[in-house]
Amino acid sequence: MTNTTVSRVLYVAVLTLTALLAAPGGQAVANRRLLGNGSDSNYLGNKKKIDAIFVFGNSVVDAGNNNFYPNAAFKSNFVPYGESYFNHPTGRFCNGRLWVDHLAQYLGLPLLQPYLDPATTDYTKGVDFASAGSGFVPSIKDTLKAVLNRDVANMDQQLQWFSQTKASLLSSLGAQATEKLLKRSIFIASAGGNDISWGYALNPSVRKSYTPDQFTSIIIEAVYNTTVVYAGEPGGGGEKIVLTAIGAIGCLPGNVTGNNGSCVESVNDLAKLFNSKLPALLVRVNANCEGAQVVYVDHFDIVKGFIKNGSSHGFIKGSHACCGTGDYNGQLGGCGAVDANRTPIYNLCSNKELDQYVFWDYAHPTERTYGNPR
């Protein structure tokens, strides 16, 4: 397999989901089987017209809402974030575009705009509600408050923003046009990693109260309730829904830093336990939401393959971030850090080296990992 093919794998996975949603009965999974050789057309078939994308989730899909969220726990509105594509920081936790940006561009839609940006007033092409650090369970906010004295917009808050957006669309377009727009839209929910880390692994009281099986089932129930909101709202629910599994978060630079460079497999096991419950969730959603097409992408093995077998995939640096401080550049918030005199104190790989890195910073992939073909 060529490096070019591998660099497109996650991109192809996203496009495949679009094709699955366009097909009748598009209830399916995109997973490591996509690692086979082939062009995009082998996976995609014919595109179906998509009018808008509505995104919910965490930093993997946050287009910049935390720039505007009061006392946000995590921000990336400073250099060198965004330098590879935008030439300036946008609030995306990446050197360039996120995977949802690639999806929007493929569909001929504009790059997603953050809901909280005062300049975002047109929702007819979709909008991004995601908040870095967020998830489904309340214990995330509890931990971040205790550890950082900061906050995030969890999924319940994002759903409130969606309701406000829908009210705005109803006011401007009318009921019939709004219903048509939402039925021709893709709804994306990409979260869960923070539920495992901040909501469980770093919260002693929650760990004491729930076994891993119990807690992952709590997350699954929250995902179900969230998905039903997309699919089941009277007079204009979403029919095309993309859910994402949790990646190999035990192998993030921020985690291997405290584990002698090795993946924290206990955290990966939690992610895999959650992922194992997604197929039954899809069956349940499709059974209870008539007309809904729900798919999910399980990228756990894809990304872990990039990390563990980097050289064969064109990635030389597995769990070592391009930008940051500390061992493996994995220190929380290290990328873009400055001293009291505003002098940069972070490490940054060169543009020539960038393609070798799976991760941009302590927890977030590079644009190439997301699937930017170079």
C-alpha cells in the first residue's frame, strides 16, 4: 500500500459514510476494512445531494466555539494552530482542517462555522456546535471544574443550541423548507473520549461508583438520547446521522508521557468496551426512529495502526506530537505556550517533518492524519 493511499484512509472513511447515508438502508460501519487498496470511487458509489452539516462533539470537530465560550477549559486561538491551511488560528485543535472540514468541502459546502461566533448567522449550510473538552456525561464538567476551574459546553448544551438554530430556521424559512433542509442534512456526533478520560478515569468518585461496564453503558444511553433528538424531532428531525467510535486515546501523546512512552492500555480498553456497544445502539436507534439512517465510523484500529506501525504508513512519529512541551510534546496545553515575556517555549516540528507525525499536539491529530491528501 502506498503512503498516499494510507494518508487518505480516514478521508475515504468519511466519504464512505456519506455514500452509505445516500444509499437505501444506510445502516453500516466504516472500519479498518477500508485499509484495502483502491480509489475513492470504489467506496463511494454515487453521491446524494446534501444541503447542510450539523456537528456536535468535542475538540476533534470544534471549529472554534470555545473561542467564544465563557471560561472555556481549552482553547486553540493562538499560533501555531491553523498554520498549515488557514495561516492563522481559527480555534480548531489542528494545524489545519478537521475531518468534518474535509467532508464539507467534498460535498461542495463551505467550511463549518462555530455557532457561538457572532458572525455566524446563516444556518442553511449547517453549523458547528462542538466544544473542545466536552462529552455526554455531567462528570466531565465536574472534573474540569475541580481540576482546572474551567468549563465546557457538554452535549446537552449543544442540543439547546441546535433547538435555537432550528427555531431560527423555522422563522426565516418556514416549516416546510426547514423540514426539507434537515432531511437533506447530515448530523454528526463525535465525542466520547472526554467521557472516558475526564468523566471517568480522572474522576475518583465516579470510578468508585461505577464499573467500566456500567459507565460505558451510561455513555451509550446518553448517545442514544442525543441521537433520538436529531432523528425524532417532530416537523424536521435529521435522517442522516453519523456517530464516531472512541479512538485509541490511551496512545495520545498526553497519555504516553506519563507511561514511559507506552500506550495506557487500561484507557484503550475502556474505549474498546464503549465501541463494542455501538452496534446494538445502531439497531436500537433504527428500530425506534423511523426513516433514520445511522452509521458509525470505528477508527480505533486505523489510528492505532498509524501509531504502532508508523513507518509502514509513512508516519515516523507515532505518539510523539509535532507541537508541544515535555516528553513526547505531550504536556497539556504545551503547544503555543509562551513565558512571561510572551516568548515561545514550545517545540515545533518543521514543515518538512510535519507529514511524519500522527499528532499535532498533546491530544489531536494532524491534518494529514485526518486524511488530507498531499
